Amino acid sequence: MAIDVQLPDLGDGIESGDVLVVHVSVGDTVEKGQTLIEIETDKATVDVPSTEGGKIEKVHVKTGDTIAVHAPIVTLDGAGSNNASPPPAAEPPQEEKAPEEPAVKEEAPEPTPAKPEPKQAPAPQKAAPAPATPPRLTTPPPAPVADASSTDESVPAGPAVRRFAREVGVDLRNVQGSGPNGRIERDDVLRTVRDLNQGGGSATQAGATSAPAATGSLPSLSGEAHEDKYGPVRIEKMKKIRKVTAAQMSKSWTTAPRVTNFDDADITALEELRQQSKDDYAEAGVKLTTMPFLIKAIAVGLREHPELNASIDMEQEQVIYKDYVNVGIAVDSDRGLMVPNMKNTDRMSIPDIARTLQQTAADIRGNSFEMSTLQGGTFTISNLGAIGGTYSTPIINVPEVAILLVGRSRKMPVVVKDQIVARLMMPLSLSYDHRLVDGATAQRFLNDVKSLLENPSKLLMAP
């Protein structure tokens, strides 16, 4: 029985990825867990393993394709590694090589034209000024050339690069790729644009430079210095991950009416406990910071205040209360803002949280994390204190309804039993969706978190 191995869920809000490398071919025998393809999403580069073992009957994707979540990657015969004798195993690749290419071409329209076609539609509009200049009507080749190169499967370039080349009017067949196996990257297209600007070129090259000149987009793509009426400026094309982040922040700002409560937790006793324990943790290879204690306190608080561990569905007019607690930590990575989360945080001990937190940070830095790490978060922590600063008004990571920003702890004068003493204070900023969470509920949650942080013995005994 044939089995389709599909692209799994990649994370909240991620619907597709660009195929960078295909590691298998028709006729190969793969085992469960063996890497099939490498893809790039808005968040990360990910190796996609096979969920089953067997011999590959069909490969549905190729390098440069955009593959949607749940779309098939390969088809297996489902018989495992002992499915066939060597002779039949050698013949199918030869027989299927002919139909393999059409099969891929049949797949290509599904991800590619479905999205690029709407983006190609503006091309005639950009060329609309052409009728006012009769000579341009006699030079239609540049636009078709760019379109042809963007769909020519012999050109090793991903969908994003093809779209970019169309926007700037560059024929990818005239671009020298610097990536693996000559793969054309975005920087290669930019370099071609700069070369054409500096030295002119053939008719095809002239057509390539005329498109950005007509749209006025060239200055925003070169990254070089320009000037507006006030002085020098440098304009750069927005990166993909920044566009995704911007869209998510705009969605949160316009859909979730946010309120922020500010407070301080006295962590003097907690810091003393941490100092006493950090050497023992270090012997086990774990760096003990304040964060595991805070995460545990939040997990306990979320169990007591389920309104902050929920999401709201206005279309269905319902509230979804989560019976699990998955605390996410916003990470400022090289690729941009990422929010990995720890599953069932409320069931973890402080040592478990410390180990998981350290491993997650290493995985994010090494780009070796599982995509499931980015899925299913119910509450987010933003640790501004690692950089500096005290209070802020963080944007909620919708569909979550609350986020806690932690500032840098610092010693402050505090009145204790009518005496002014120096205490180590942790600034806390809790933003919440006022559609679901009332101010009193938010403060009660914050009070409980503070109480646990200020009384570490209670935190250590928390179930």
C-alpha cells in the first residue's frame, strides 16, 4: 500500500516553505526519521524527516519549489526496507524518470501559480505609463523575458528569488548564482542590478533596468546611499521574517485591546538561593539563572488564573481555555524574533525547566530545533533584562491573551519594617487582552507570581 509522507505543521502562522535541498530520489530506500528534504520558512531552515520507512516510488518536490503544509513530499511503497529484491529496486528509477518531470510540473502550479499569479497581476499596471511613451510599446521583450526566467525550471532559484527578480526586472538566465550548485540567491540578483546600473548592457539588460526605473523600486533594493530632500538616506528591502513579524504585530495591535500592569518583585531571597545552588547545577552542566524560577512561578499562576492561559474567538463568540500550560520565551535570534515554548511547563520541576531552557537556547542558536517547539504556546515571557531596561509595554503574541516582560533586576531602596533597606527588585510588565482579562484578574495573577518569587520555599514546594 502506497504511503504519502506529507510536510508536517511548521509552526503557528506558517503555511509553506521553500525547498532548499532534496536528499532522496525515486528508488531510494529510506528509514523512519531519515531526512527527506531541507526547507526554509519565515522562521528557520528545517530538515524534514520521513515519518515512515520504505522505498520511494515518487518524489513530489524539487529544489526551488514552495511546498504547503500537509502537501506530499514523497510516496513510499509502505513495505519497509525489506520490500523488494535488488533487480526491481534498480528498474523503477529508470522507468519513472520519464514521468517524474511531468509529475513535478503538475505539482508546481499548485504552490507557485496560486501565489505568484496575483503578484504578477500588478505588472501590467506598473507598465501602464508605457502608452504615454510610444517607443516603450515597441520593446515588450523585457517583461516576457523576466516572466520566462521566473518560471524556467532550468534556472536554479527559489520562488522568493524568482518573485524578487520579476519585481526588479532581471532575467535570471543572465545571473550567475553563488549558492550551492550554482543556486541563485537574492544577493546575486542585487549584484546584477548594480552591475547593470554601473555599466549599461544589452537590450535584455536595458529591459531589466527599465522596470525598476519605472516603478521607482530600485533605490529601495540596492541598499546603497541615496538622498531625499533632507539629506542622505539608505533604503533596503524589508526581509521576509521582518514582514511576517510586522504583520503579526499589526494584527495584535488592531485586534487585541492591550492594557499593561507594572510591578516589582523583591527577589533578594531568591537570588541568595540561586547563588547557593548554582555550583551544584554547574556540575551537572546546567547554568542556573533566575529565569527557571520565574517560568515556574508563571506556570503555577496560570493554573490558578485560567483566563490568562486562554484564547478568544470572536467569530464563534467563544473562549478557549487551555488545560495545558506551554510557556514561550521570546528569543532575539540572528534570523529575527522567535518564540520557542516548553510543553507542559506546569508539570516540570525547576531543574527540568533549567535544563530544557538551556537546551532550547542552544537549539535556537544552532538552528537545530524542531518546528513543534514554535507551536502551541499559551503564554509568552520577554526577557528585556538580559539586554537592559526596566519596564515596557510588550505586544501580545496573539492568539495568546497575555505576555510578561521582565526587566533587569537592580538594587533599590525599599521600606521594610519602617526601615529603608537595599533590596534586589525585578521589574515586571504584564500586558493582557482586555477583551478577556480584566484588570483585577491580571493583577491577582501578577500578585501570585510575585508572592512565589519573593518566597522561594513556596516556589520549591509548588506541585
